[in-house]
Amino acid sequence: MAEETRDVVVAGIAHREEFRTVTETVWRAVEDAGVAPSAASPLVVFLAAQPQQRPEWEGLPGVRVRAVGAEELFAAAEDCLRTERPRAVALHDPSSAAGVVLARAGHHDGHYGPLPRGPRERTARLSSLSPRFRRGTGTDGEAAAGGARRTKSGRQAVPGQQPVTSQPQVTPGPQVPGQPPGTPGPQVPTQPPGTPGQQMAPGQQVMPGSEGVPEPHGAQGPQAEDAGAGQAAGRDRPLPRVVPLLVSGRSRAGVRAYAEALAGHLVAHPDISLTDTAFTLVGARPLWPHRSLVPAGDRDTAVAALRALAAGAPGDDVVQAEPGPDTRTVFVFPGQGPQWAGMAGELARAEPAFRKKLAECARALRPWLDVDPDELLFGARPLDRVELVQPALFSVMVSLAHLWRSHGMTPAAMVGHSFGEIAAVTAAGGLSLTDGARLVAAVSTALARIEGQGDMVAVALTPDETEALLAEEGLDLGIAVVNGPRSTVVSGTRDVATKLLGRLAARGVRARRLPVGIAGHSPHMDRIRDVLVRGAAVVRPRRSTVPVYGSTTTAPLDAAALDADHWFRAMRGTARFHDVVAGLLSAGHRLFVEISPHPVLAMSIEDTAAHLERDVVVLDTMRRDDAGAGRYVRALAEAQLHGADPPDWSAVLPSAARVTLPPYRFERDTREGDGAEGDGADALRARLTGHRPDERADQAVQLVADALGPEGREAAAADPDRDFRSLGLDSAGAVRVRRRLVELTGLRLPVTALFDHPTPRALAREIVRRLFGTAPDPRTAALTAAPPPGPRAEGATRGDSAAGVPHEPVAIVGMACRLPGGVRSADDLWELVREGRDAVTRFPSDRGWDLAELYSADPARPGT
């Protein structure tokens, strides 16, 4: 028997005669091995000599290319595996004319067995191997190891087991807390429809090259212990209704070509499930720099969406990205506002790790609440009091953070906004779950003492503008929260907050009352200082395992030093979330995940990034109308799409298996087709340059109409002067359209773009202005635009020019006015002032104003 290298196994194989080049042969072996390289799990490629033409895949994140002599290939590869411990190594063996992928024994689920040590035995062995996933044809074939045969779909099946069936197996769902005892959860399909009906133990699946033996999940990876609960209950987990198909390419042309190939493959092989397809794309295929995520709810819509992407017309729900080299993730925990009745139920039924952590939170909270926490989490009790809302939000947010981390998504930082700081510090390890629960209960009980005595109002102005307005109106309110460059929250008594809303409405300034009922982050908190400090004094903080930020300071918190006074200051001081986000963006963080049952901070984060001219991606995990496994799995895939290290997909989709998919065809991947057909500001500018300046906005109107989607596209194109609200767009829709326009144009449009430019034509003019640097449209430009970001010269004031730029005097080039006393021009106004005439008149009756509210003859009435 030939001597073998027992600690090194052959993980993938491809033969040179089937492919055009050596580098393509190596890449086919990588696809055969199912290796998805990343920065945290690299693939090292050894080539026998420095190639004249660089490999097509050089520069791919996680791929490292090295040149060595032909006689040193296997020795260098084995030494690399033992000393550097990468995910795998790949090479081209001239003797067998094969691309080969090697891995450490025990660190690759499917393999062809140990690598023979002797050169002759090694060559003979490699020449005899037949790739399991050859050419993506889906044809039957003998697996290389152990006699396991593939089905038509290419999914691994074990000889002698139950044959393929067309119906999924179903088991009763898990008991969900908060439901009557003995009430089973929904029936749970344990396998995707139309896939092989293998009989597997819970948490097991047959993987390629496993010699017919089901492999348990969770045998490797840093989060194996956390993921264990979810993996063990794999058969009890509902399949997501919608799964993400992550298509990537070396160029945009490569993305389109692969989308076309994948659509044809799904049509030709109807027995391949979408869940298995998604699993293979995200967990067993390398990701190229140009990426698109296609949500797939059923085969027909998936095929249609892929074909639209291939034609260069991706659907509205397709997300496209070209991630940068460094993507560090930040978890964001909001304060009050994202809660809703029954917010934990759907995800708890789907995700065992989330359900288990919720139960732990409920046990920790139970001694400090007068209601059962499960009733709050699963909708049996209304969330109508702050002492109920905050413990429920704490439980959901801590459990969501645990779920993300259990699947291998470790954040580089966490941020707690306002009341959410307690959950953030607990999730970061700065408080035990017992202490975190006790603290949130104590703070909530203290807040309940002043509930209903104050209000908070969100205002679409800068802090300076807000303070000036409050002073001008004589309103006793204070700046409580600064969420973004033009997102300020004030707090005070309820009656004064109501007056502010009326004054802002008269001025046309967007504002809304927050559903809090407390004047948080204000002197009103002084009334509960003693009781809050007493309640917080019993907890014992400790060092956090992840850097954690509050919102009243911009530096990372020293979690071990967070005493009772800190928690009072966190509720009393101004929450400067905008400054915290700006600091994180400046430090290089660009991927933010809102850890909450509904996103409430995404617009503020995006607006801050646009103001600083930095790229950012903000993801959510749950929404009020979409809070199950599908939303969560899509969020994981979007994080990977945007450059985060991939999660442990075998834990996320434990019942899924790797299947045959089309190979990536380099010959169809050319950059020549990217040019003017591509996306981005340069391409759009090139397309519009051929038109006269007065025609460019008309051309850009169609771009805005396309971003509106099917519901508003035709109406916007037919009448581009209709406002977006009349086109059926609400606030959430405005955010979606703005994000789509950012993708299409490559411009950093502010989050308020559709509010500041409220018609398709006005927004088209703004897009053209930003592309060509023309002056703002006076019909839509904001009169109180924030100053440009960047440092000022030392000693410069707000009105001074930036450092190094000469000061230019302000020139008045035009003026118009309409004032009481018959003033209709600047000359009329000057005459009025020079003569000292009294110009007081009655309020006009043709403006639609509520005159009874604005004026009363009684001088004792406020506001007169």
C-alpha cells in the first residue's frame, strides 16, 4: 500500500484537458472542493512558476497566490497547511495535469481521502480521481470515495436510503413560550420541496465525499458551542419562505453571465431546491468582487429575477454591491420605539438559538417584573408602559445579538443608543445577563414614575437651527438627542411639545411626536435620580469582550468602570448618536446592523455617512411585517454581500446540502461590456453628456421613475411633476427608492433627498446638479443646508471659509419680498423703514391658516 500523508487530504480535483488554462483548471478544483475563501479563512494558491498572465482570480479577497518551483509544490503546500493553517491550499500538478485542492484532515467535510506521499503513487491517485461536481451538468455519477452516488440534482445521497420524493417531510413545530401548554407550533418542513427525501438524524446531512456517512454540523469554527443548539434541532426549524441567491462575478458582465447560466440550470434541473442552491452559492462558492443578491421565494420568480439581472435590468428587490477591502461590522441597539406586539414569536419558532436566549432573558427578568416576560414577548400583553417596553426590548435585542454571533458573525463594535445602552453592554459582555436584566428592570421602574409627564419631538433641523428656533419661539424645551446632521430630538413638558409641533407645521418643518411619554435626556430625569442610582448600584460590571459605545460619549466605554452614576448620566445627558456614528465611520467601519425588532436608526446612520461623504451599509434583522427566518437569513447574506466574513451557513441552514451548480466561465466574463452599460456616476455622466444641459433632467426623470418600481414607474414618467406621496410612496418607500438611486447613480444622496426634492423632476434636477456640479435648483434647494463636512481653519468661525480657501464676500444678487403694509418689493420695504410707518395688518384669510390658533384678542392667552 502506498505511503500516505495522513494529516493532509485531497479536497478538490479538476483535470487540465477539460479547460483552457492552468489557472482555470485550478479554479475548477476550488469549486469542486466547495471552498469559499475569505479574509478570515484564506485559500493559498501555489503555481509552479510566475505565470506570464496573472490568474483571473488574483486579488480576490482571501486568495493568496505564491510562485514556487515545480518540484517544491506539494512540499510547500503541506508545510503551509501545517504552519499557517489556511482554509485550504490549491495547486496545479504538472505530473497528473490536474488542479488539486488540499486541506487538513478533519477540517473539510468532504474529501477524496489522504494524499499519497510518493510522487508516482500521488500522480496515479490524482489522475484516477473524477470530480464530484464536474462541469455543473447535474448528471449521475459515482462519487470518488465510498461509493456514494449523486442523484440527478447532484445532491449527495447514500446507497440504500429512501429514494427521492416530491413532498417535504413534516414534523410538529416547537412549543413557543407564551402559548398555552400543549399547543404545538406550526408544522415544520424538514426538507425543501422537490429535494431528495433522505432520512437523516437531527442536525445531520450527507456532504460530498462523506462516504455515505451523515456529518454532524458544528464540528468546527469558533462559534461551534453557540451554534450547537440550533444545529441539533435542525429538523425542527421552518425553512425560510424566501432564500437569498448570491450571484457574483469578476466584472458586471460576469455577474450577468452567471445569472443567465444559473437561471437555465434551475429550469433544466427542477429537483434542485432553492434552499440548496442558496446554501451552495453562499457557503461553497468563492465570491467575486461584483455581487448581486436575488431574493427567491419560488422557482418561477427566481428564474425570472435571474434572467432580468442577466439582461441588465435587475428587479427592485435585487441588491447589488462591490464591497471594499475592509468591512468591519457594528451592532446598533436603539432605545424606545422599535417595539411591537408579538415581536419575538415568528423568529423564536424558526431559530432555536434565539428561542433559547429569549428563555434565559425571561428567567433573568422574572424576579423583577410583575408580569410574565413571555406574555410581553409573544403578544399576550400589550406593551403600553415603559416598565414593560424596555425589558421586552432588552430581551429581543440581547437574543438577536446572540443569534448573529452564534452563526459566526462577530462585530467589531457595539453601540447602545439611549435606553438601548444596557442591552449593548450586556451583549458585549460588560454585564452578566442576570445583572443586565436587573438593571433594565430598575431603570424602567424609575422611568415609570415620570411617564406621561413629558414628551420628545423629532425635528428635521440641525441642532443649531433647532436651538435658534426654540429661542425665537420662547419654548422651554431642550436638545435631548442628535441622531443625524438634520435629525434632532427635543424634550420637555407635553404642552410645550404640542406648541412646538404647531409652530413647526406653520413653518413647513417636518416633525413628529415620539411615542415615549417621557422627557428623556433632559432635566426632567433629575426627579428620579435617587431611585435610579439605588437600583443601578447593585449590578457588578466587568470588562466587555467587544468594544462598546454609549450615546452620551464618543469614546468606547470602559465597561468594568460603569457605576450607578454612569447609568443616570446615560439617561440624563444629551445623546449624541450622530457624533458616535461619525467617529466609527471615520475609523473605517462601514457595515452597521440594527439589532432590534424594527429599524429606527437606519436613516440617521445613512444621512450621517452621506454628510461625511463616506460609504455605508445599514442592515436590519426584523421588521414589523417581516420578522421570521427569511428576513434574518437575507440579512446574513446581505452582510456577506457587502464584504463581511461569511457566517457558518451549515448552522444557518442545517437541513440544506451542497448541490451541483454551473461553473464560473471565465471566457464569458469580459470587462469590455461594463463601460457605458455599467452603473455608477461616471457611466451615468457619460450617458447624459451627449444631451444638452436643458435636456439632461428629462433623461434623468426616467432613472427616478425606474427606481420607483412597478407601482410608480408609469405614473412618474407620465407626470414627473406629481409629488412622491401622491405616487403612493410612504417614508419606508422613500428610503428604498433613495437606496436604489444610490446604487444606480453612485452618488451619495442624502436620506432626505426625496423630501427635499419631492417630485421626480425635482429629484432628477438634483441628480444632474450633483453629476455636473451645477448650481442648486432654487425651486427645490434647502434654504438651511448644513455646512460641508471637514475641519475648519484654526480660529475660523461658522461663516468663515474652509482652511486654505480665501474668504469671498457675500454678494446679494437678487431679492424679493411680500410683507404687510403693501410692501411688494425691496424698494417698498426701504421706504417703509425710512418713513417709520406702522405696517401691522390683520392675518390674511387666504393662506389656509388656523387663525383661531394663531391669534386671540385675549392678551392672557399664550401665543398671542
